[in-house]
Amino acid sequence: MHNESPITPARAEPRVAASASPGLRPGTAPLYAEQRQRAKRTALWVGAIAVLVYVGFILSGVIGR
């Protein structure tokens, strides 16, 4: 038996977006103001729904006793 592995390790090359600006991290694209606003609104809605579900579970436990 040999101690050598038949598989050679590969080097990971960093991915760079074609349209990335020099000031941005590699692989990221700028989010425009409208997209950012929609993402923020969606996150707030998802958070609000999560809080309502959490409160609902607590109230169902209290009411169920």
C-alpha cells in the first residue's frame, strides 16, 4: 500500500463578479435603493409574522391550561 493519495488537492480561486466596482468586495453586486427598501420591508414583515407566531404559541399554552 502507498501513502500517496491518487486525488490531488485543488486550489480554490476567488470568484470576482464581472461588474464589480473596485471598492466592493469580490463576488458582491451593489443593491440599488429600491431593492434595498423592498428587502427591508420584506424582512420586517417576516419578523412581524415570526413574533405573532411566537406570541400565539405562548397564548395557546396559557389559555390551554
